[in-house]
Amino acid sequence: MTTCVFLQKQQPVKSVNGFYQLTGVVSHLGGSANSGQESGRPQHTGPNRATCTSPSLNRGSTWTGLQTLKHASTGAAPGPASTPPAQPQHGKNQAQSQHGQNKTQPQHPQTCLNSKERDQLQTSYNTLTKERDQLQTCYNTLTKERAKLQTESGKFTNLSWQKFESSLYFLSTESKTWKESREDCLKRGADLVIINSDKEQTFLFNLKKGVWIGLTDSVNEGTWKWVDCTPLTTRYWSPNQPDNGGGLAIYGEEDCVHIQQHQSPLEAWNDLSCDSKLKWICEKVL
């Protein structure tokens, strides 16, 4: 016996070889597929569609099956019905499944520090922060000094200045007394040259100029000091010098030093009266 099932608001979903898959809710059971009627109702009315399937369906259950297009008009027997879809998990079973998943999740251990350990970490952090700030301050200071040196280097680098190692040297083109020469150097942000090495002495000698340098014993006779008040340690005196004029009044007191042109590079210094007028060399240490 074939049971006719009324499906409410079912719609064709997909055509498969001339069959339409229908899904709906069973609203009524009973009748014969050949009768075309069920309890005085026509097989096809309104939004409902009558179809025939297995008598094992119950009212209110979900149904999905294949229905021929011709069945809607001819009452031909439908194709085989498909198995109702599986229902999703609900309620207690679903909760138990989720609970089981939670159990398998790894637990991350928490590290607890006591008061002493926490204080030690804080002290270390504060120390590192202080050192970082000190380094930043040093960096800022060095950056400013570098910028200042670059500015001064640009100011002094012209035809009148020459660079040798870590200093700039100004070569005068006029002649003045030792005191006037030093005053000129100070106005230029420099001072009369201080010689510290054989290389520097040779460099200055090769300029081929008899010039004042920043060495004098005007404060205390026989005690030679540079213009920065440091004592003389490296000496490049000419033979028999210094002699303070050889005791001759015509030369006066010879308390200032110049480089002579006609001597060898490392034996070129001579003491001379500070009132004599010579060219001079200023030095600006970078």
C-alpha cells in the first residue's frame, strides 16, 4: 500500500535526471496514490503538494525525497525517497562533548615571585634605566660637540688655514710683535702654536717661514712655558740656543721663540726679543 503525504510550502531544490528533490514537513498521512484524494482533499491545492512515499513516515517529521515533475499533473508514482538527514547534537550530549574538549586543552603554568625577587627585579630595572639615560646624555653631548667642531672646521678652512693631523694652522701674511701676534690668534679663536712632536715640528719648518711660536720665558727667566702654561718637554733648539742675546745689550732680553728658516727641521728654534716683528702661526686644535 502506498501512503500519500502532504508537504507544506515545499519547493523544488535541484533537478536530478528529471526528478526534483523536495523538502517539507509531513502534515497528513493516508489515502491511495491512485485515488488522487485524501479525506476529501484534492491531491494538489494551494501551497501544498501531495506526494507519495513510504508509510513509515509520521506526521510532523521532516521529509526529503525525489518527486517527478509529471507527478504534479498525472499522479504518476514518485521515485525512491532519500534517507532523512542527520540532526545536529543538542542538549546534554553537546555539553558533554564540549566539556571533554576543554579537558584536553593544555594548562599554562603561572610563575609567582616572592617579595624579595620582585624587589630585585625592580632594582635591576631601575639601574638599567639610569645607565640608559646616562648613555643618552653622553651621546647628546658628543653630538653637539661634533656639530660645533664641524662648524669651526668650516670657518677655519680657507686659503689662510692648513690642516695637519688634528689641528688647523693659520699662516699670517704680515709681521707683528710676539704679543700682537698672540692677540691676533686669540681673536681667531686659536692661540700661538704649541709643538708636541717631531712630525709637527717638521710640518711647520717646511712652511719655509721664520715665525713666532707659543713659547716664552717672560714670566721667569730660563723657565720656558707654552701659552697654555704647560712646561717645555720636547725641544728643537738650534745649536747654542737659547742664549738670551749672548749677554749683549744690543739684542735685549730674548724671552720669545721663533722658528729659523736656515736650520735643520729638528734644530730650528731660537730665542729672540719679543718686540721683534715676525710672521706667526696660530693653532686651533680640533
